[in-house]
Amino acid sequence: MPTKTEAAPLTIWWETMRPWLRRLDYLSPGKAVALGTAAGALAGTALAMEEPLVGGVGFFLLLLAAGVLAYSGEPVAVLVGTQAEEPPVGAAENRRIPIPFLAGPVLRPSDGDLFRGHGDLVEILKDDVLSDRRGPILIVGQRRMGKSSLINLLSALLGTDIKVVSLSFQGLFGSQHQKAPHCWVAEVVAKTWIRVPAVPCGGDWGQTLAWLRVVEADLQEANQRLLVTIDEIECLQDGIREGWATADFLDFLRAAGDTLRRIRFLIATAYPLQRLGRVWVDRLINVRIRSLRPLDFASAEALIRRPMEGFPDIYPPGGVERIVEATYGHPYLLQLVCYVLCRRLMERKQFEATLTDIETAIDEATAETPLFHALWRERTDAERRVLQNLAAGRYLRQDAERLVRSMKKENFIIDREGRPSVMIPMFANWILDNT
């Protein structure tokens, strides 16, 4: 068994594994103590019997239990025999700020507390699926705005009357379906709705559509609906441009949208159709566009203050408002700043932040994130010049109005005090420092 003085390295290991240990929040501290006690006994016995492999498994489980306790805020010392009724000397110094914020990993149903502010959009999507409206549904949202998380949570959010099947075209290139993505759709639908036997799929998407009509008739009998979600749909455009895919799948989506009622398609992208290209605009004429926007202030504040049950009040007066202002409620950036702030407090053994801590966290998050590099790389030269001028507070020429209107639609520019401005102040500062 490790001694009390060996507990500190466990918390370092936990910090490294934090985003993935967050997934284990269903393992309560009490269960973690039991797991750790049993794992420690297993490791000690196995090593005494010269069974290093079994001992290694026991030690790994001990580390896992320590990580869960560290995440939950419980002292890791409970794994090494410290009496709860007599806290060890220096226990106040050993307390930690929990770090529940997830800046990067796609949210799962167990992370539901971190998904805030899109209730209206979920209700709109539910109405789209349950109604007899025609056409596929298109969700457009800036990078890291939460599209993949929304798709991941739709099954839990939409209720039992709607079955959700999901695929991501990020994995389309190099797959067996890159030339005929409609076969991929048929494959995942067949695995979900097993009442209708799958049929061989070839290059003709008309056969897949005919099979989906059979599935729809069976859905009608069962009083069920099916939502097929496709994330990263813009990867298809890479294939069209590079020659390893065709635009036929867009024709399939349009035909399916016009024909099917109980099977609906939801596609998600970081770009409006106009930016993807003329072929998208011409083919998806029946698409219903839904935008994923930054969080409103109330939702952003709730996420900052209550990312988990029992999260302590670590913010100074005006601190929450400053984080919302700097991030403009962008959910990824908001969580990144809060994560960096909690990390800073943990490293400095503080339990309350100052405004200086918050400004430092904003600066560090701005420097750390790859998001701004990606957003900048995807802009045209003319759009970059507009953003540079706005970030520097310079007036724009009249011929820039068309670009300003376009970037307002993509949530890059908003009006502040009657003048266009870069929507996210952190991005504006990044532009000034890096371009």
C-alpha cells in the first residue's frame, strides 16, 4: 500500500487524466473508496506472492479510484487509512478546486450538466422531426459551438418516440462507403431498425431510398420516427473537390427529404451552404436551416457557476460577467477559460479567484486554443483584412459591407454601439497579437 506521503503524485496523474476521469462521474466517492481499498489489498497480496502482472492491475485500479476521489473533491488520503473524524494536519491546504469543465471532448449524456442554453433549438428540432415538413434539416454552427455534442445528446433530449442514429463524415475518406455514402446510411439504419431486413446496397441511391420507404411503412405501424444525423457533412465537399466522392449523395438527401416523413435527415456543418459551394446550394434547395449560436447570458452564467452539483463559489464580483464578455458565450471558449482558471487556482492552492486570475486565465486560454488558428485559416484574404481592421478599431471601406453581412451570418461579426465589431473579444485580441 502507498503511504500518505505518496498521495501527491496521484493527484498529478489525475490532472493529466482529468477529461477522461470526468466520464467516471457515475462512480461515487463511497464506491471509489471501496474500489481503492480492494485494489490496494490486491496489489499488496499479488506483489508479496511475486505476481507483478496482477499487482499492476491492482495498482491501476487504485490510481483510478484516486482519480475519481480527486475529481469529486474528496481527499485522496481516504485511500490510505486516514481517519475521517480526525482530518490530517494541513487538510485545509490539501483541499482542491474540482475541475468539471470539458473544453474539447464531445459531451455525452452523462455530461448533461455541461450542455446549456439550447433548449429552444431542441424544441424546434423536435417539432421539425414530428411534423410533416419536407426537406432535410441543416444545423450550422461555428467550430466548437457544440454541434457534435448536440447530436450526441439528441437521443436523450428528443424522447422515446424518436430513434436517433448517428454517423460522422469525418470518417468517410478511405472507408468502403466513400463512393456511395447512402449505403452507409442504410447500414446504420438497418442496425437500429432490425424489423426490416437489410438489402444489398450498390451505387444506385434509388434502391436505398426504396428500402427506406419500406422501413418508413414499418415505422408507421410502430408509431415511431427515425432521425438520421450526419455530423461533419462538409467532409463530403473535400471528396467532391479531390475526386474521391461525388455530389450524388446531395441528390439522395433532397429526394429523401421530399419523399419520407417518418425518417428525417439532420446534417451538421461549420459552414453555410454558400461557402461549401454552388453544388450544395443548387441541390439542397429544400433544406431547413437551424443555427447554433453562442449561449445567452443566463445560460452562460449558469454553466460557469454550476457546472456540477456543489461546485464552490470561486468567482469575485464581476468575474462571471468578465468571462461571458470575453468569450461572448461561446460554449467551448467559456469552458476553456473556466478550466484554465480552476487549474490556476489548484496550482496556487487558492479557493477564490481574483479579477487578475480571471484576466490571466483569459490570456492563457487565448494562447492555448487551436480554435482561432483554424477560424483564421478558413477565412479568405479579404475577410481577414476586414477582421484585422475591426480588431484594431479602424473604420471599414464601403466596399466591405458585403463581407460584413456575410460574416454576421456566420457569427464572426456583430454590431456594438452602432458599429461592426469582431463578435468574440478573445478572437479580436488573438488577431491583434498573431496577424
